[in-house]
Amino acid sequence: MSSVPSAPPSPHDPDAGRRPPDVADLAGRFEQVRARSQALAAPLSAEDAQVQSMDDCSPAKWHLAHTTWFFERFVLAAREGYTPFDTDFDYLFNSYYQSVGTMHARPHRGLVTRPSLAHVLDYRREVDARMRERLQRVDLDAHARQAVLLGTHHEQQHQELLLTDIKHAFWCNPLKPAYRDDLPVTAGRDQPLEWIESDESIVELGAPAWPHVAAFAYDNESPRHRVLVPAHALASRPVTNGEYRAFIEDGGYRNPALWMSEGFTRIQADGWSRPLYWDEGLQREFTLAGMRDIDPHAPVCHVSYFEADAYARWAGARLPTEFEWEAAARGHAVEGHFADDAGGLQPRSASSGKGTRQLFGDVWEWTSSAYMPYPGFRALPGSLGEYNGKFMCGQWVLRGGSCATPPGHVRASYRNFFHPPDRWQFSGLRLARDLC
């Protein structure tokens, strides 16, 4: 691997100074990520993999095909003379890359009954074989290696979406089937909430702009920049199911004073009175293992930004900014309950101890920060520049990862983003307070 350049690359040469990933490491990562996607899909029937329960979700079959299309389009087809597996797939499995062509409308992905699941799996095997051959021959230039690395991280995002989307689809089924019936039940313990105070400070946040450095980060995490973080206090753990239930029982969903106007309009129009997947009795919830008792000590999840913000007001607090969150997280190892842990693809209670805990894993934490570019933000060059930047409008930042996030996928600077009403992700909240 080449060394870090002693001077910044020329702005006229986007490839200057880039550090291409080591091919051996890249090949191992590629194999691991691709195998994990198919393992996640293994419990699903062809009928399961076809269903699309709402516009925001995609069929599991589509996730398997789209992540394959990404490697075929941005790595294999980048070489002149490449023969695609199926020319129709460029239209069917493109997501939002307008610069490479038109695509099938997202709300209608569930109507694509052909190709079959078996044919999509054939597609994966063929593209994997072609990719493997290129990797084994070290037949990838620096740009192609960077596209492969980005593709593996992109696929890990879709692994989480595969789980959240199939959970929503199964919840829509009157039988409330389990994705897996072998997931364990974890008993939680009450962990008192503490407030961790921080003085006003100027902190350097964000990630260095990849691929000019070895460590991967998405373009929306860069550049590193200095931020004034006012004095504040951060809750030691996320809000729990039991605490959120008290908000409901106190009439939180009926009190307009607690809600953003758009949020109160939404809960009235859609009849929201509790988190997504909770039953009317507030005692049971739908999980990837089917209906189970709600653990009062585990973090509440599947709440929208509107609900998180309303709860914070009810609690006499607020949501943290993404800068307050990242400043706290930078002092912690990226450890927590992620998708491959033994916790059953469901959030669990915080561990005992002092200080800030549970920053990573369990639930994505809503912040009060709009999803906007950092000062000096530059999207990746070419078509891959469509990956993040064009979505910096009307969405809010979440931090930390969840129990459906692949381990090793997140870091302190990682910025997830969703629209304020979105609830089908494993999204929760941590409280913050101003220190006057």
C-alpha cells in the first residue's frame, strides 16, 4: 500500500494521492460480505423475498440483486467491452444513479416477479465469479479497488435494510410470522439514568476525506472540521421502553404542546399512539422472532424523529446535536450489540457501570441535526457522487448503529439519515440538556 502523500493532491487530478486498498484484504472482505447477505436471506422463501410492504421498503430479492448490480456496474462494466449478465438488469436494479441511466420506480419493486429469486441468486454467483477472477489476478486499478471497497460497505447497509424491510413485511402479515424462531430472549435489568456533563469546547469532528487516507468513511462524514460545542449534559444511556410507556400513559400522544406541528398532524392522520410494532396493550411487540413481551429496560425503538422530539420535551430535555453525540463517542471503543451478536436482533438493556454507555449498537439515536453538508464537503467524483450528497435535504441525522447493523460497519463519525416520520428502522433516542 502506498504511503500518505506529503502534500494534498491536486484539485485537477481526482485520483492523485489516493491509497488503493490492499487486494488480499479486499478479496477477503468481499467474500465475507457477499456470503453474509445470502446467509441473512437464507431463512426466507421465494414468496418472502418478493414482498414489498410499503414504498420505503424493498423486497429482499431486490436487495440481493441491487448489491450485485453495484459491483457489476461500477467495477466490472467500467472496463470497455464488458458483456453484462443481463442487459435488463441495468434498469431493474439501479436504485437512484441517474447518471448511469433510468430505473424502475422504487414503489413498484415488489411487482417485479421475474427474474425469479433463483435467477437472482444465479446472477450473484456469476458476478461473484467474475469479481473473484479479477481480484485473484490483481486485475483492478486503484479506482476499481476503491469502488469494490465502497461496494462492500454499501452492501452492509443493504444487509441492515434487508432485516428491517422483512420485519415490516412480516408485521403486515396477519399471522405475524418470525423471520427466525431460534432467536434468544434476553432479560434486561434496570440501569438508572445519569447525566454526563461536558464543558463548552471546540472539537474537531468528522472523518478525513477517503480515499485520500486508508481508513474508509463515506463522503458525507468529511471533511474534518472544528465545531463549537456548548456546555451540555448527555444521558448515560438511551431512553427505555418503560420510560417511553410512561410518556404514552401520561397522554403524550394527545398533547399538541409537545409536538412539532408536522408531527402532530402526522400522528392524528395516521392514528399513531405508540411505537411501531407495539400492541395496543403496550405489553407486547413484534420482533424478528415474532410477538414477544416488551422488555421495559431495553431501549425503545421504531420511533420517528417526531416521537423522539416529543418525548424529549415531555422529559424536560432535548435531543442531542450530532456534534454533541460524536464528541462523546470519540472517547469510546466501537463496541455494542450489533447484528451478529447473541442478542437476538433486538435491542437489550444497557450494561451496568458509570459514564456514557450504549453509544454504539442496539438503536440508532435520533439527533436534532438536519442532514446537511459539512463545511468544505466534496462528493465522490463521477456517478458514485450520487451516493449521499443529493439527499442532504429534509432529513435528520441518526448516530451509533443498531442491533441490525453489521459489526464493524459503523464508527464515531458515521452519519445515518432518514425523514422525520420514518419508523421502520431500529431508531431510538438519547436525551440531552443545556447547561446554563
